[in-house]
Amino acid sequence: MWRILGTILALLGMLGVSLMPSLAGSLTVDDLQGTWKLVEIGSHPMRPNSTMALPEFTVSSESIAGFDGCNNFWGRLDQPGSVGTTRIGCPEGVLKLPLDLSDPLSHLRSGQIHQGRLILPHRNATPSAVFKRLD
């Protein structure tokens, strides 16, 4: 039996499956503290340029604030529907933050953190995304 378990764990390791404490669906607000910058969306790496700032957000205590690619936003993680934003018109083709701001905490909790990167799954019309912790 131990040999089978060892074989299974070895196969999972070869496939890149991690049994780290931050498994999908188990993230807490404490895990999410800090600033996160978008580095990948829908399996495509993001590269900053002089005309486009990359979306990012900061979680501090129970609050979230950031830049969605066009507008600034802020609100409470523990109060779904509480996120407010500026209302600047966005040029066509602007990269938007791939995070469900109507209920950001449930979307963030569905992700996983691995090696300083927050990996969020696809959700409704929001594509999968990877964010890098800045602090």
C-alpha cells in the first residue's frame, strides 16, 4: 500500500501537481495580503509598455484597491457588491483586470498561490489569470 501511495505522489509531482497548503478554494484574506500585478491572462504573458499600465490590486486587511487597466477601484472584501470605481472612459482594446469585482473575495479564494504567484481560474466571462506578488 505504501508503495502505491509513493508512486501516486511521485506521478503527481512529475505532473506539476502541488499538495501545498494553498490549494484551490482554501485561500484566506491573510494569504492574499499585499500587492499583486497581472503577469499572465488566458495563458498569454503580459508585457508592460509605455502606453499601457498593467492592472494590479492591493489587499490590506479586509480592503481591496487597485487599477483595473483603465479605472481605479476600492472596496471591502467582506462585503460583496461594495467595490466602487472611477468612471473614466476606456479606449478600445485596453487590457482589463481579470477579477470579478462584484464579489472579489470569492473569486480570489478560488485561486491558489504557488511560488509568489496567484493563479485565478476562469470565472463567468473573466479569463484565467496569474498575478505576481510585488511585496
